[in-house]
Amino acid sequence: VRRTVIDGVAPPDMVLPASFSTDNQAALDAMFAACRAEPRCRERHGDLHAAWERLLATLPREAGVTQPVTGAAERITIDRDFVLGLVRSALYAPWVAAALPEAIDEAARGRFDALIGLASVVAGGGSRALRLAEGMHFSVICSEDMPRLAAATDRPGADFGPDFAGLYRRVCADWPRGAVPAAFYTIAPTASATLVLSGGADPVTPPRHGEQVARALGPKARHVVVPAAGHGTLALPCMRDVIFRFIDADDDAQALAVD
């Protein structure tokens, strides 16, 4: 392997249900802080965090919504887990999360269409491909992460809490899984120049994980954080040029020095 690029990094010893809560909360809190710091957002939405707390305090509740794929009107019961899942999905992509202040404000007034619509943009509207990906997801997490959940050290987020792990406990109780050797959870130093990429606004693999992996990979690894990027930076036009120069460099030293 001549060059390695890893983007949106999940360390092998990450315990996903636990880290989800910590990292989702950090991304949500950063969104609230960004709205407070931006004059037009602050003027339009006031104390957005207070609106968020009012919204959570009203749940569960029944509400009329528009199904984002079919456009059909429905009445559904909206509970806390559902709303947290919608926000989590929107936070994956900053261009979607930019509309969260408006969507949360609307939801606090009992209008949930915007929040459901934003989440459907990222989640794919329940496509067959997504359902297949969820099966793959549980096969991985039930094998690698859940056996280690009791020993996880991540602190649950104030809003996201420990409840999300309950879904994985229920699914993994019966889901087929493999045996993972202990060596899987260790990271050996890299023999090739490695570029480790993190999005500063990523709600699931934020820079703290990339930093940990780059440190373990050793001196031939370089960690680059794109401050306002979400989950995955390779789609950004400027990053395509960076990756080309990194791979095209004559030697490892030049690759790791790419601007």
C-alpha cells in the first residue's frame, strides 16, 4: 500500500451505542452555539435551546404530519426517541443541519413537517437500500461493539442519554454475529503515509476519534480536521485536490507535507 486515506474515522475500540450519545450531543450543542453566535439566527429564533427543551417536554404527543415521500397526511405519535433520531440524521450534513434551527422552532410550535423532511433528505426516505444497510450495520455492531458496552467510558449526552443503546440490546439479543479476536481492537503503526480526515461538525465520528487513530498509527499519519464539515469530507471539491496531491507526491515526507 503506497498511500492510505481514511475519512470519518471509527476506531476499532469505539463502542458505538455509547459514543453515539456523546458525539450526537456535542454536535447538537455546537449547532445551538452557532445559532447564538450568528446575529440573524439569534434574532429569528431567540433562545433556540429553550425552544428545544420546551419541545422535549411536550413529548410524547400526537400530531398531524405530511409523509415526506408520498405527501400523504398522517396522524402519528411523536415521542422523544423519534425526535432525537430526526435531529441525529440532520446533523450528519451541515447543509441540512443549517435548517435545524427553523425546523426545531416549528416543532416546538407543534409543526413537525420540517424536522421530518430534513431527516428524510439524509436517511433516504426508508429506501430498500437503506434497509439492507441497516442489516449490515447490526451485523457489525452486534459483533464488534455490543459485547463491550458495559465497559464503555463515554459519558451519555444530556439529551440523547443512554436510551439509544436499548435498541441495540433488543436487536443484538437475536441478531447473528461473529466472534471478534482481541487483536481487532488494537491499531498497529502504519507503514505507508496515511491521511486521517475528520469533519469538525461530524455527529458520529468527530475529530476526537481521528486524533486517537492518528496517534496510534504513528509518525507516518497526519490528522486533518475540516472545521465545518460533517460526516465525510471527501465529497468537498477542495479535498479532491488535496487527496490527488497527497497520493501523487514522490515520497512519504512530501505527501505528509501537502497543504
